[in-house]
Amino acid sequence: MTTPTLSVEELQKRACETIEKRKKEIVGLAQQVLANPEAGFRETKTAQLVSQKFQELGVQHESGLALTGLKGRIPGGAGPGPTVAVIGELDSLVVTEHPNADPDTGAAHACGHHCQIGMMLGATMGLLTPEVVAQLSGVIVPFAVPAEEFIEVEQRLEMRDQGKLEFLGGKQELIRLGEFDDVDIAMMCHTASDMGERKFAMGGTSNGHVVKFVRYTGVGAHAGSLPHRGVNALNAASFAIQAINALRETHRADDTVRIHGIMTKGGEAVSAVPSDVRLEWRVRSSTPKVVVENSRAVDRCFKAGALAVGASVNITTIPGYLPMRHDSKLQDIFRRTAVGLLGEQATLVMPARRNRGGSTDMGDLSHLIPACHPYASGAVGPGHSKEYVITDYETAVIVPAKIMAMVVIDLLADGAKRAKEVKAHHRPLMTKQAYIKFQREQAEVVEFDGAA
């Protein structure tokens, strides 16, 4: 008996019905990740949960990619076609005061990545509806990726020194390893708390950035009786920070420059002249060119601090992320799908130049293949703060799971006609080889002796 061919709309309806039936389970998965937060490249419990769920769903997958990533593979039943990745990020931040923070590590999902894992798994469940997957041409890749939040840089540098990693962001490293070589189109959704009455938003862009790990070395001495025998590394760092602040008047508004950081070590004891001071800094801007310009300016400031007091400084520059570039045809499919599900008034399309100021390694991927990174509401409080919590899991998890499942169906149904159109229309800004070369060129270690 021949199975009747269903329309795209009917396939989407069936997938959404599956997600609706399993929404308690899907939200529960997100909340389970929330209760077990783990920072980047250490998301072992979260990865184990995703692997367990893939096994239950019958999804063949690889694990241990870029240490903790998992990549599934679901062939469509209607024959060959493009490969579409549905991405969720495994990692948390470290926000010790967050209500859901791990009491031992301070890790906390203050950016909503737990919802991403829920929505990725939810979309996968919808797409696995037998009559749906049977009519899709191509391959669906549910992909749980590590380490989007570029934090704990000193620990990641140790991993690099041990040969475990080269690039210190999850998608960066997965690109280098070739795990996106067989992916034609990629998508993911992120929660947001600043959307007003809107439930789903797309468009805009993000900042690119580079990362700095800076170590000042001075000379220790008794801070009370022999301060003249010491070289104060903390003063060197303080001078550098003031110099960086003095750069602000040189930043053009259109460049969306954000230069910020933290001190991870400020000395050993208050009674000793600090001789070992460490900083973790971020240089962000709207284009790679301006990031490079400001990176050089910031290095001058770090050197100036060392010169002022006669300390030495080691400046390690680490390749960061590229600005987000949404594929116009893919974004239009998202817009049409969101409007159909939620209505015009609940859907926002931001202009291409609207820069949210943050950075994401989805930007790196978007320079290589067609990609889209919309936002779903459901959170309150500023992102990356103790106030950022999910208050509406229906909107933050279930809605984007349905939308991504519907977009994948639109792409891969009807002989994958739309996916082929997206691929044919897309013009990548970089090849993989050019991307890796560019990122490696950003990596640099500068030694400067202010006493020389």
C-alpha cells in the first residue's frame, strides 16, 4: 500500500503535533540542563544527557567532538539532498549569584543555552515523525556544540598547550576539525529578554572580537618596609586599564566598539608588592578590520602600563569570533514560518546593520555556509547576569523547536527544492581554508619589557 504524499503544510502540522504532545518532556530536558550547568569544553553531564536522548530517539551520532560535542545524522526517506544542521549549545556561563548556579563551580545558564538544547531536541523529535522524515530529501544533523561562551581563557590555553584544542571556541574548533564540511545549511535559535511584545526575532548582526590574556610580571617585595625594591605589576595593569579607557573618544559610533575585561589575579597578599597580575580582555567591533585596528591599540596600552613602572608584560592574542551574517533566503523562510505560526505582530525583523554588541561563533559558521540565528522571547533580566531567567518555557523552547522543524521541512520537502535554492543563491565570504588561515594569523604572543 502506497503512503500518500503530504503537502509541506501537512508535514509541518504533523511535526508540530509531535512536539506539542512531547512538550512536557522537551521542557523537562531543558530544565535538567539548567540544573546541571557546565562551562565550555567541560559539559560532560550535558553531553551525556543529549547522547542518551539521541539513543532513545534512534539517532545515530558521534560524540567527543571538540571534546564534548555530539553530531547526529538523520537521513531523509525521500533520497539524497542537502544536509541541514539544527544546532544547540551545551555550555553555561559562570555567574556565581545566579539562582541556578552550581554551588561548587559557579556555573550558571545565564544566557539560555539550556533552552537551546531543549529546542534542538524538540525539533529533532518533530522531524522524526515517521510520515515527516519519510518525505524529506537530504540529511538532518542535530548538533550539540560546546563552548560558545568565550570564558575561562587561562584554562583553555592550558588545554591548547596540552594539544587538546587549537581554537578556543566550540564552532571554531569544529570547523577546523572538519565537522561542518558535510553541512550545507545551519540554524539555531537563542533566547532573549529584550523583545517587548514580540515572540520571535531575526536579522541584525553581532560584533566580531579577539581575546587577550595578559600577564604582568614585576618584582615582589615587602609592601611596607621595602616597596622601593619591588616593581608593582598591579600598578602596571592599572595604568593600562586607564589608557584603554582613554581610547574611547577615538571609537566611531558605527564600529560598535566594546573593549572590556576582568582581572583574574591581582597579586598574592596585601603585604607584598604584586609581582604576578593577570587580565582577561575582550576587543569587539562590527568588522574584522576594526577589531584588528583596536587590538593593536589595546596592545599599545598594555605595553604602556609595563613601561610606566618597569614591569614586563606577556600579551597573548587569541582568535575570536566573526560578525553574524544571516543568509537572506534562509532568513526569509524563518520569517514566513514565524509569521504563519505566531502572526505578524509577534514577529520582528531587524535591519541588517542592527548590532546587538555581543559576539557568537555562529558568526564564524555564517561566513562559510548559509546560516540563520533568530531569537525567541521567554526570558527576563539582562543577559549574562544573575537576573537572566526563563519565565516562559513555551515561548523559549517549544515555539522555536516548532519553527526550526517547520523550516527544515520547508527546506527538504519536495525534493529539497528550497534547500537547493538557498545553496545556489549563497555566496560565502570565506572558504574553510581561508577562515583557518585568517584565524591563525590573529594568534600572537607579544613579550615586552618595560625596564629595557
